[in-house]
Amino acid sequence: MSTKTSIPFLDTESAARKERIRQLKRGFRTFAGNKLSLVGLAMILTLVVAALLAPYLAPFPEHAGAGVYFDQASEPPSATHLMGTDTTGRDIFSRVLFGARLSLLMSGIVLSIAISIGVTLGLIAGYLGGTTNTVIMRVTDIFLAIPPTLLAMAVVAATGASLFNVMVAIAFSWWSWYARLVQGEVLSIKEDEFIESSRALGSGWVRTTFREILPNVVSPITVKATLDMGFVILVGAGLSFLGLGAQPPTPTWGAMIAQGRNYVTSFWWIAVFPGLAISFAVLGFNFIGDGLRDVLDVEVD
Amino acid sequence: MSYVDYLVRRAIHSVPVIFGLSVLIFLISRVIPGDPVRLALGPEATDQQVAALRAEMGLDQPLPMQYADWLFGVVQGDWGMSLRTNNNVFSDIVARLPATLELTVVTLFFAVLLAIPFGVVAGTNKDRWQDHLSRITALFGVSMPRFWVAIVLQIVFVVSLGLLPLSGRLSDGVAPPPAVTRLYLVDSLIAGQFGTFVDAATHLLLPTVALGLATLAQVMRLIRSDMIDEQRKDYVLAARAYGLPNTLIEYKYMLQNAFTSSLTVVGLAFGFLLGNAFLVEIVFAWPGMARYGVQAILYQDFNAIVGVTIVVGIGFVTANFVVDLLYGYLDPRVRLEEG
Amino acid sequence: MPTGNIERRKLLKLIGAGATSVALAGCQGAQQTETTDGSSGSDSTTAEQTSDGGSGGASNDFHFVAGQVFGTLDPAEQVDYTQGLAAQNLYDELITVDAETLQPTAHIAESWDTEDEGKTWVFTVRDDVTFSDGTPLTADDVAYSLTRMLELQRGYSSFWLDYLDPSNITVRDEQTVAFEFNQAYGPALATFVQFYIVNSTVVQENEQDGDHGNAYLQNNSAGSGAYVLDNWEQGNSIEATAYEDYWKGWSEDSFDTFRSTVITEESTIKTTMQQGEGDMTDQYMGTQAYAEMDSYANVRVPEVPQLQLFHFPLNCQKAPTDDINVRKAIAYAFDYDSAVNDIIGGGGVAAGPVPREMAGHNDDLVPMEQDLDKAKEFLDKADYSVDEINEIGLEHVVVAGTELQRQMGLLNQAGLNELGIDLEINPLQWARLTDRATSAESTAHMTNIFHTAKMPSPDSHTYLMYHPSSFGSYISQSWYSTDEIAATLEEARKSTDLQSRLEKYEEAQALIVEGMPSVYIANPPYRIGINENVEGWQYRGVMSFDWDVHSMTRSGEGRAK
């Protein structure tokens, strides 16, 4: 391969890079101009800080662990207990803070697994094509044909209730959308000139994948993953609401709501505040995702 | 490609999906820990009884044989026995499906009905306050857990205000109307039992709101973006140039076109409603299939888990299929592209 | 309920507009086919049946709100409280419990005698009892019903399986039946409170594949009880109508129908009671729920001492609770005061396995108290270090969904936490819990168990828990016995004299407690929610016996709903 032939290719590549950087800069300005996104960002930063500093911020950090405090059971919100106490006397505010850790951690891990599986399968399917593609995409269709909540519930029922199993179950139910997206992108990009040329120039498919295909799917994946951070929290909360998640005394938001549900007639605060926390987290991610969608100009359902 | 060809192609495409789904769920259900047979027979059962029932249920066979048996049964309406209710799972589901359908269909109807005006107003006022308001409302709508919304509604409207019933499908002591469709709203009207109709409607109100908020938000945003797309099109510009009234343009021509593309999401929304009905039915003790499904999961009632999952899967696939059909019918380009 | 009224009420139901979901008697054939068609759950069956009418408002309906599903309606299989509730109202037991003395007393058997040094029990059956199809109940039905239980080997059949062979049941004449046990069997009379009699003709006619009519009895009742089953929506409700010719007769204010719906959500149960739609609840909700119901104007919550033990059996065949010092450490780490006062809200700390109110309780036994220093001492003596215990992972199973169960787990967790032991709380559905109780390996280290007297005898809280032949049931999850304990319990059963029998049981209790096979927590008081306008309720000592709807009435205002 002579130097002459490779120069135009490098030029194209650097041009594309410059263009991408320009886009990013423009995107950042758009994002910064979008008030909702900034609000969302602030919300999530608050949440992350709360999660990280939970042991220091919580007025009663010991209430997140094993312990019962019946002398202060079922107290309404007050200056001491901002969100009141539950029927075993534990400070709901403290438990909500620790719950933020679990929710963010769970959502992050689930999406890391789901995106890894989805992207890998999508790349393989799209790149290899043929029978491999058909098989992988048919399996993807199957997973797309069932609501993730239901599939995750069935998986947890089979594997037993625990936080770890919940994460595995949701990840198992969540990868299909990413596989479909990446496979579609690969198919359309495969036909593009510069991939053709890079292939003609003999670069390996691994290299092509990482240098040409992945960058093109980063935007939609980023947007979708941001929105999904919130939705995975919702699904996880649903599962722990049913008692399929982490076991007591682990302060998951869903389990706290489930406990409060028995007391809607007497102690409303037990169910209400953890639910507000969930809404807050999901809303934050949705605000950011919505902003990113405009910035990166991608369509994600 | 003719429309009929398109139909057939789409139908054929759905079959392996449902088949694959059944294999997937069947496998999941068979790794459930514990001995389902002993669970069914209770602690007093002898080993012989356990062995006998296991043989009767075919659980002593290898997995592929069990699956073949099960599939053969499913086709004939024998979906296996529920370990919790001791009934055929198929009949259990048939008995509970109308309650779930009533809830989801009513929810979908109102969600779409309200989403249209909101979506149009937001779309025709892009980037003005109406649009921002609709966006924020929609994001709130999809961010709140439905089961929690359900509980909050109970606290406010049942416990505090005492306006509506806490749970169930009818008040205690109110008999269901004569079964025709088994949808109480419809059946009570057919029978002319207006008292029952009102009772059923008041029971439906809170579950519908809890279930529908997110769907309303999704459909509203979709109609908005379709309206924005439509606005840029030539015929709208031309119509405006001819001085046709804006309302007419918006609701008659633009909405008609926008709605075509929104159909997909309505179909998907129906599938998602089915999927999301689970927790809402639990909170409102709604005697539907979704509640049955959750109980099956909690009790590790594996035949029932498989049954409910398959029904929801089929509902999901069918909804998509119907949407595709309508879509292909309304917009012939879709067929051509697929061909 | 005067018999003359029944026809009029039926007529009212037929012509009345308005509503009730109670199906009428006489539709049983149709119902059976429909139920096998499978119309449980939703209200479709009853919809068809009641389409031609509803209650005119004159019917006096009893509505029991149950927090647990009805697993079976076959009285030979009944073991838990909802199954007991169904059996108690649809069938009659041979011997019943006297509400005053809590001792066995005459019911279907009007008198009895023992022969052959207490080996043979001879019962004389009343001659005025008829089944719901009008045929008289005879000694043949009694013999058939007990044979059926021994052959099905479910429910409480274990009371007799080891001592009675079906061939030793003899009918001496139409009203006399004799059971010849293979040894003297002291508690026999007490055990017969869990023996319900079925209509032998009807059940035999409906046998399928040698199932002893088990399938038939799931959708039909064939007893002499006060109520006749109309409909069982599995997992949701049972409905039954009064049997006009019930041998104990009816009063003007008796209940015409008996219905029980399954509502598992405590908040829904509470609102149902508050709105006057429910007449009675079970006793297994959180303490807070009863306190709240007590504050409703139309609900009363009686509180009486009861023959019940709440405890955590410790699995003595599984590491690390196979070490007595670990068991003692666990028992001393538990906060009994808080359990009784904060969680149960009444009653007292248990003293050994037998409830303190029960005749035959060993009064020398003293209740446990929390003592963390002692707990640490025992832990130091144990073969396992704290690290080893945590490595194995101590598991505490609680029944999923109820507050009281969850809080007990948390309290135990808090106590063990003081010793540095991590406790894993594992909420399980009841069916799964009983499944795990079938073997020592699968039984958890400790499990929340309410053990209500199954018969008016301390045998219920000793033999059924600590005799090796009882192992494998949820009641015996300690998997603990010694030769001495087993021998003493066997002697107790053989003893025909009540006083010497009770002494044996007391001896056994002392032996059992030495091994610390359980954390004996409390003898909780009995509490249920009752609609203020329901009269005649009485505590009867044995599980589900106080839910005999026939003994209750409602007059005046409360009737028409």
C-alpha cells in the first residue's frame, strides 16, 4: 500500500473528526441552552452526591441497616425525621438516601451489562450478516415481544429474590433494543463509501468496527442509555415492590413503598416519600435524556 | 407487492417470534427452584403421591419431551394445571382476561383521546409555553412509578376524600351484569343496569388514571412531533396560502396524516399497557390476568407463569401486527419498502 | 332461620333487582361443569347464575374476610386456618371443643366409651343428623370418613396413621362405631375434633381413579354442616347457603348465607371492615391493623388469651444451629419484651413449647429474657466462630407479605447484629415454606411459626413438634428429638389417665427446653375484627372453631346491606 493512496483516506478521516468535534461543541451549547437538561443534570448530580455521601448526610445512618426502634415508630414528618419514620421506627429520609445508592448502582450495572450484550450481538449480526444475522435478530425479536418488566419478574421467580438476581434479570430483558439499534446502524453504514474504502485498504473488521461503526452509534446509545437509567430504576422498584428484590433491611425504594402500602389508611408518609425519590431520579434522567436527544438530534422512543 | 402478500408476510413473521417466546419462557419456568409438585400437594404428601403427580404432569420426562407435550396441550386448550388454583391455566386466564382488557382498553381510549388535543396544541405551538408545559407534564408522566401513583391516588381519593372505592371491580354485594362481553361497562349497558354501570365506572377510574398517565404522555409527545413534521409539508403551506382556517387544517388534514404515523406507538402503547397492568392490578386488587400473573410469580406457579407470559407476548405481537396492517393499508409506501 | 322463610327468600332473590353474588342452592350441577370449565377468578360464573336476580335485601349474609387462599375444600386434607374455616362450616366434626372448658365434648358423637384398657374407642352417633341431601348420617359414614382419611394420608391423618389400621374400624350397628387402636391412645378423643364426616354415599359415587372423591369435594360439599357449598372460586372466594334441616336448628337471626373472600392487602381488609362490607377477619394481620379496626365505630376487636405459640424453630440438624451453644446465643440475643409489647402488642412471653393457658403446661418453665452477655458467653463456647457463622450465612425465613412477620425478622436481625452475626431475612410464600420444611437440609436455620393448638391437648405442642415421626411438617422444623423425649411422648400417648398423661407431657417439656431447639417467643392474644352487629361469637381454643357461622346471629338494622 503506497503512501499516496492512503493520504486521501487520512484526510477524510481527520475531516470527519473535525466535523464531529464541531458537532459536539454545537451540541454542548444547545444542551447548555436547554434549561430542562440543566435542571436534570442538577437533579442527578444532587442524587449522586446524596448517594455517595449518604453515610454522612443521613441523620440516622444506622437506620439503613439491621435495627429496630419501636419507641419512635410511625412518626409523621418532623424536623427530626424529615420524612417521618416507618412502623419499626426507622428514619425514612435516611433510608431514602441509602436507597439512592442502590438504585443508581443497580441501574448502572444493569445498563452496562445490557449494552455490552446488545452492542456485541448487534455488531456481530450486522457485520457477519447471513444466517448469523437472521438467528441473532430473530432472538432479538423474541425479547422485544415481551415487556421487560414481565420477563424480569419471571426470571427472578426462577432464580430467587435478591438484588443481584434482579440486576441479572433486568439486564437479560433489556439488551434487545441495543442489539436492534446497532445491527441497523451497521447495516446502513456497511454500505457507506468510507467503510468500503477502509475495507478495500485491508483494515481488519475489528478495527473497522471500533473506528467507524461504534462512533456512529454512540449518539443514539447515549440518549437511550440516559433515558434507560431512569426506566431501569422504575422496573427495579417495581420488582422490589413485589418483594422480588433485595431483602430486609436493605432500604430499596420499591420495598419501602410496599411496606407503606399496608398503611395508606393511617401513615401515608411511609409510601409517599420513597415514591417521590423514585420520581425525582427518573425525572432527572428523563430531563437530561430529552435534552441530549435534541443536542445529538437522534430519534429514540 | 400486493396488500395480501404483505399481510401474509407479516403474519408469517410473527409465528417464529411467538414460538421462540414460548421456548424461552418454558425454559425459564423449568429452572424454578423447589419441587413444584410437592408445593402443589402440600407438606403431608407422601413420596409416592409426589412421584405419581410428577409422572402425571410429565415432569419425569426430558425437557424437549416436556416442551413437546406442553405445546401439544396448548394447541388443544390444555395449558397445564395451575399449582395455586388447581385449574387449567387456560381457563384461569380466560376467566380473568376480560377484566384486564377492560382496564387496558379503557385506559388506551382515554389516553389517546386526551393525547390528541394536547399533542396538537403542543405541536402547533412549538417552542412556546404550551409546548414546554406539555413536555414537562409528559416527562413527569413517564417518570412516576405507576404502582406508586396508584397508591397516592388511593391515599388522596379513597382515604382522605372518601370519594372512590379502594379496590376491586365492583362494590361488595353488587352482582356482575349478565355476561355478554364480560366487560362490565358494556354488559351493564346491554342489560340496562345503570347502577352497575356507574359502580363499575367508579371502580375503573383510579386504575385507569394510574395506568394511563404514562401512556397519555407518550402518545401526546408523539402526536406533537408528527404535527411538527406535517407543518413543514407542502400541502399545509398551500392550504394556508389559500386561506383555509387554521383549525380545519390542523385537525382535519394534518392530524389525519400525523395520526397514521402515531398508530405505531398506539399499538406499542397497548402492548406496554398490558405489560404495565401488573403492578397496578396488584395495588387495586383488580381481578385480572395481570394480577393472576404476579401471584403466579410469587407462588412459583410455573404453568401459570408460562401461560400469562405467552398471552401477553401474543397480545404484544398482535398489537404490532395490527398496527403494521393499518399502516400498510393507509400508507402503501410501507409495503413497497418492505418488498 | 325459619325454614318457612327460605322459599320466600329464594323467590325474592329471583325477582329482586339489585344484587348479590351469592348463587342459589340447587344450581350445583350447573356450577360443577362451569367450574371445571374453569371460571374461577373472574366473576363470570356467578354473573350467569345471578343474571336472573339478586338479593332483595332481606337475606342475612355473613362475609368472612380471609387473608389467605383456600387451598382445598376436602375436609380430609384441611390443615390451615382457611381450610379449617371451610370444613367447620360445611361439615361436622365427630367431637367438638367446649367453649367454656376448652375440652373435648360431644358433637356428632353423643357419647363414647373405651374398652380393652383404652385401646378401643366406641362412639355412639346421634340419630337426628342428616346430610345436605337429606340422607341420615350413620355409623357407616363415620367409618368411611375415617378410613378415607387414613387412605388419603393427608391433612391430620397423621394423628391416627401409626395407631389405627382401617381394618380395625368396625361398625357395630347403625349408630355405633368402634376404632381399635394398636395401643392405648390417650389423646384420641382430642384428635377427633379434627375429624370431619363426609356423606359416604355421595363421595363414593363421585370417585374418580381412586381419588376417594377428592376432586369432587373441591367443588361440592357432601357434609352435614350448617352450610352447603354453592361456589368455590379457587384463590378468591367460597360461597355457601344455609342447610334448612341442619340438626342443630336455626334461629330467626341466623345467617342465610356464608361467604368468604380472599383479600390479601391489609389496607383493603381494613376498609372493607370499616365500610361494613365485611363481618369478620382472621387473626394474622399486623397489630396496628387491629388497633385501627378497633377505632372504627362499627367494628369490635375482642382480645382473649389463646392456645398459641409463636416461635422460631432452630434447625438442629444444620450448621451452625446444630450447636447447642449457638442456639442458646441466638435465644439470649432476642428481645422478647419488644416482640411482645411492640410487635404483638399483648399476651406474654412463652414459657416452653406449650401455650401457658393450656392444661398440661409445665409451670416450672420460665420465660426467656434477652441477655446479651450470656449470649456472648455461649457464642464463645460454641464450635463455630462468628466469622464461621457469617461464612455459612444464617437464614431466617418469614412469611412474605405480613407486617408482623417482617418485624419479627428485623427484631431478630437487630439482636444478632449485637453479637456481630449477620442474619439474612428471607420472605417466602407459605406453600414454599412448607415445601422447604419437608427435609432437614432444606429447612432454614430459623423460621417464623405460629403454632395454634390443633386439638385440645398438649400433644399438639410436644409430640407434633419433637417426636421423630412428626418430622417433615412446618410444625416440626427444629428437627430435634432425643430418645428420652421420644419415649416420654410415647408414654404420654399411651397413658389413659388424663392426669398422668399431662404429667408426662410436662416432663417432656422440661426435657425439650434443655436442648433449646426453638426461640420460644410468645403466646399471642387472640384478636380478630368483628362487625359490631354480629352476635354470638365465642373463642373455642382450636384453630378455626370460633368461625362456626351457625353459632352467630345478626338482628335488626345491620341485616339489609
